Amino acid sequence: MATTIVMPQMGYDMKEGTVVRWHKKEGDPVARGDVLADIETDKATVEFEAFTSGVLRKIVAQEGVAIPVGQLIAVITAPDEPLPDDLLTAGGDAAPAPPVSVAAEARPPESTTVSVASEPGEVRASPIARRLARERGIDLAMVNGTGPGGRIIEEDILSYQPAPDAPAAGGPEPGEVRASPIARRLARERGIDLAMVNGTGPGGRIIEADILSYQPAPDVPAAAGERVDLSRMRQTIARVTADSKREAPHFYLTSDVDMTKAMSLRQDINDAVASESRISVNDLIIKAAAMALQRYPKFNASFQGDHLQMNPGVNIGIAIALDAGLIVPGIAGCESKSLVEIATASRDLIDRAHTGTLRDGEYSGTTFSISNLGMFDVDSFAAIIYPPHAAVLAVGAVKEQPVGRDGQVVLAQMMKATLSVDHRVADGAEAAQFLMEVKKLLESPARMLL
């Protein structure tokens, strides 16, 4: 049976997304879990995985075109199943797809790709050809198409040889910064001004490697009265945080946590495991929160008007600061992961967040979040709840401080933890019990190994 693939909603506030790259082409076999495409949202570029198996029969969404959430982007069918005619204009609840034209005559496999009607003067090229041209810095206007009606196909890009004196990406307008589309996307995600980057590509063109290796000069304060435009990510953060504070009545609880035993346990574990499995303070906090959420599941839920939506799994989001802004991707199934497994998953998540290769479930399926500013020597702060979560735990730096024990003043490794709670979900006493459970686990960390 044919399955419609629509633009997913990766985040509750996502309105549209852009396919920046298809990993499969029409006619390719697809297995459940295969990465179908890279989808760009306001906050990140996410790997979108297939949720069914079959053959990618039709690609509808062209690379680089913004598509509303819920609109048809592709169709997967059984290997021998023909494409149902009605799926090109409707897909369940999906909005109508862009107009497509499929010629009746036989074509080579490459040219069976759905083609959106071209605007006057637009270069006609298959999605694969566009992707290859973008990756290789080739201006499609300089390529002779050998497909039907002069359409540029994959073979045209693979065999393209630029004229000796012609730059690979065409001549820029006066004052225009020359950069590949991939470099432009990375620069936009990381908040990098292309004018500040030295290009190492042909003719000084800025390429992906230039953005990945870019080190900004020390910040210079904006001139008085200067207009500073916000990135798409910063605009999204502004909207989400304002909505959260306006709609969710926040209240806050703070507790001092004695991390002395936890830090000792961390050292013992790190001395016994490989470097890639070493645990951080944040990993300890994630584990403690996951165990506490199992005992107090209300804080793993979300407010839904007249009811609470209880989540079966504990998927903890980690606040990660990128150059362009803040994202909160998550680790799924924390309730069943060991400390070392959480540490490995956390390191992998952070690395892929910085390289723009998060998967859709990591970006949209979190149920609770943790924000840690301890690495910036922050003692204590209160975080804004990340919708649609019920709460967020904010932690500061672990610092050696004098504390009173049994009438004696001793030094201990102390940390402040602040829980922000949606008052529609829970009251103060319940929140205090949850926070005390996190505190007990961190102060008696052997419980986290059982």
C-alpha cells in the first residue's frame, strides 16, 4: 500500500521546512530507519528517517524549496506497486502538493523525477543534478542539459568541465560575496557573516570547509544606533520563549546539592572506561533526573488544556548553545540507559548538533529538559520552560564550599539546582518532592548504578 510522506513537524512551533538534500532518489529501495532527506528548520538541519519500507516511488518536494508542515513531499510504495494518481494531489491530511508534470512517454531512470513547472528563465534540472551542482559549486546556467527538453540530469553534472577562464559558480554581482549554497546554509545556522570569511574555493569562493574552520575575531560592540538583524534561529527563540512565559505560569524552586560523592563516583568511572565513554557532570544530572521522573511522571508530561498528556518514555532534552542560538535536542529512553550509555549518547548528540546532523526524533520528541551553565562559572539561574514540557532543571557550577556537618565546618563540592515548573501541571509541594528526589540521587550516587 502506498505511503504518503509529508513535511514533518519537528518542534511544536515549526510551520515549514526545507529539504536541503535527498539521500535517496526515485526508484531506490527504502528500509525503515533509512535517512530519506536532510530537512532544514528555523533552528537546525535534521536527518529525516523513513518510518516504513518499500521503494521511493515519487519525490515531490524539490531541494531548497520551503514546504509547509503536513504537505506531501514524497511517496513510498511496495516494490511492484504503481503510483496511485490521487497521491500527487492529496496525502491524507496533507495539503495539496505543488503542481507536477509527469510525461507519459518512456524516460531514462533519472528523468522520472517529478518536475515542478518552471518559471520563465528558470534552469530546468533534476533534484539530483541540483544537489550535485550545489556540492561541486557548479552554476547550472553554465551546463548543457541532455535530458528531455534540455533538462539537466545527473550525468550532465558529472561530466561537466568549466571553461578555463570561467569561475565554477558564475560571476558575482559587484560587492556580492561568492559562496556555495552549503557554505551559505552553514553560515546562516552558525550566525557567521560571510563577508568576514576567507574563501579557499575557486576564485576565492567560500566553501563548506571555510565555514567549518572559521574562527571569528574578538567581538566588537555594535555602533550606537546601528541596526542588527536577528537570524531566523534567534527570531524563533524569541517567539518560543515569549510564548512560554506568557502561556505557562512559571514558578521556581532552588536547592543546594552536595555533589562530593557524585564527583568521586565520576572520577572512579572515568578511570575505568575508555575516553569516549567518560561521563560528565551533566550526564550524572541527566541520569538522576531520568530516575526521578520515573517516580514522579507528572513532570515528564505536558499540559493539554483539559488534561495532561503522560509520556511513556523519558526523553531528556539538553540545552546546547550554537553560534546562531540555542537548541534543545534530546536523548531518548533515558530511563533504561546506564550512566555510560547516557554519556556516549550525550557526546554524540552534542557533536551532531554542531555539525547539523540531528535526526527528527531527537529534535522533536523530548519530554523534559536540562540547562547547564556550570561551564561558564554560573552559580545559579532559572531557565524558561521549553514547550510543551512541564518543567526544566537548571544547574550551575560545582564549587568547593565550606558547609556545616555534625557541628564541624568542612569543604564539600556544592551545586545549586533550580527547577522551573508549569503551575498548570503541578503545585509547589509536588515540585519540591521531585527536586528532592533528584538531590537524593546525586548525593547518594551509588543508587544510580543499581
